[in-house]
Amino acid sequence: MRDNFCVMPFVHGFVTPNIISPCCAYTNDIKLNSKQQYWTSEQLKGIQQNMLDNIRDAGCQICWKKEDRGFSSLRQHSNEIYAKELQDIKEGKLPENPMYLDLRLGNLCNLKCRMCISEWSSQISGEILENPNEDWIDTPTQKVIGLDDDTWDTIEKWIPYVKRVFMTGGEPTIIQRNLDYIDKIIESKYGKEVELIFTTNATNINQEFIDKSKVFKSVSFNVSIDAVGELANYIRNPSDWKTIENNMQKLYQAGMGVSFNTTIQWLNMTRLNEVFDYLKNCNIGFGGVWFQLVTDPFYLDPIFAPKFMKQKCINDIEEFLLDPYLNDEKHNNIQSGQLKKSLIETKNFLINNMDNVQHVDEFLKRMEILDRLRKQNLFSVLPELKQIGG
């Protein structure tokens, strides 16, 4: 029988201004009168029981979809990373409070990434609200989303039990609530027991974060990089690639852990060789290198990409798989991204879906709208895409 168990509902809390749920990949609504009810709620107990009964919970479709596509999922990664906790749970030792938190305490952001949505970027929200006559898929009602007091009180009460805190956003280095929570942990004297992990676009280095983080057990920055040079600026507008490069070097030289996270999508599938070259030559000892496929928005999902994009991506991966860079043991380690495995999975996935080409018109339409508003041009940065309609 297939093992459908996931450790996350037992040890983890995913917290945003709108919800608390088992993880960032859980999609069903969690409806509570108070956020403080979450950890003892009947809803969470029901999710946990499904895991114990080996039932695929309906809210876990993102992981099931990945696994059915032949990819490792967050569920599988978490079960490996938290193997000790998983064993304890299966022996009936259930944590009384969450041990790991993924905090997204607001959507304040300085970028408008092409694969992002208004829920995670105030800049995207503002762009949509300021241009109501465009044909948007995303429909925000406000630009900036902040955290309510109920949620704040809840995560503050969890501080004595937490061992690892992920901070994303928005852009976590400019969200004041993140600094407030760091201060709360420091005040509580539990900092030495907490690992702090930021997922950042590296456009902004907050020295206060670096200074305060020294009291924690460990601190690392997971930097989101989808391309280099002009294409990086295009995908993550209005970033500046040189600034990002310099900031990553500063973090690394300051003794911070630095990891590298790439999302494979239509906009970088023909340029992965440039990312691979950067990894090999940047002189940063990345603690982890993570490659993932975009599944939303659907018009950037590699499963639907034109054949030439898939073939170029496959060729780049095959060449890189022969490179001595991947001989480093960490590229086979789940704790640092299993880069080699993820690239092999991506290559096989693209080969198996070579003829599944869809949504070209939708892709061109969405890029045209954003190009016009942002004064950019898809075909000037990716001239090879002209063959699909340039």
C-alpha cells in the first residue's frame, strides 16, 4: 500500500494574515472563530487522523499532483527532514505545540515577479488596483495585507516550543512584523534554540536582521534566483542583478548561510545553462541549491511549454549532470536540496510530456499586458521566443 503519511500537520504551522494551516501547500480552508483554536481544532485533528489512517487528505492536492508527476513533494521532503519527529508520532508521541513555523506576516514587497500573485506582493496588488481596465486573473481588494492581533498573539504563545522559523513574505526583510517577532524571540531568551531561515529576493540587505540574528542557533538566507543578468531583472521586476549579486556576497562573507532557490518556468527554460554557469563560478558556497517547477500560474507551467523550450531545458540539464560540480555530496542530500535528483526528475518529466503544448496564446497575452505596464519587452530579453508569436 502506498504511504500517504505526512508529518507536517503534527509539527508545523503555516501562518499568513489570512490563515493558519498545516503547510504552504495545504489548500483547503481552515475556518476558526479564533486563530488560537487552531492547534487543538477538530479540523486539524481530522487532517492528522487522515495521515494516521493513510488517507490522502483533500487539502494536499499540490503534493499529490507533484508525486503523480514523478517529482518529490514537500510531503516527502518533510518526512525525510523530520524523520525523528515522524517516528515519534507513529509511536503515539504527539507534539503539544508546533515546533516549526512558516511565517508570511504580510505581503509588503518591493518586486513584481511574473510568477507571483497579489496575495504575496503589495507591488502586484498596487499594479492591478491602479489598472482596473486590464484583463487580470488576480483580483485583490487592497494593496497591503497586514497581520491581525489574534494571529500575532497565537504565534507569540508558540515561541517557547518553536525550533525552526521560516520567514517569507512579501519580502521578509522589509516586513516590520518579522523584526517584531525576532525581537520577541530574543526577549524570551529562546533564540539559542531557534534556527532562523529567510526566503528573500536579496535586493535589500537589512543590517538589523544580520545584527540581531547573531543570537540565534543558526541563520540562513534562501535566495530566490530564476535567471541572471537582464533576464533576472525581467522576471523579478524591478530588481537589479548586480545589486543581488553583491548582496549575496555580503551575506556569505558575513558568515550567514546562503542557499539558492530557482523556479523553472517558461521564462527561464531556454536559459538554465546561464544559471548553471553562475552556480559554478560565483564563489559562494551555497548551503543548499533547490530547483522547483512552477505549477501556477498555469501559463508558466513547464508541462505546457512549447517543444523547443522543453528540449533546450533538457539539453542544458543533461550537460550539467555531467559536470563535476554535482559530485559534491550535498547535491544528493535532502537537507540541501537534492539538486541532482531534482534535475533528473525535471528532465524525465519534460521528456514524458514533450507533446503536451498548451496556453501559448494565454502566455503571450499575459506577457504583453505586463510588458506594456512595466515598459519591458519579452522578445528583447528572450529573442528565441519570437517563434511562438513575436
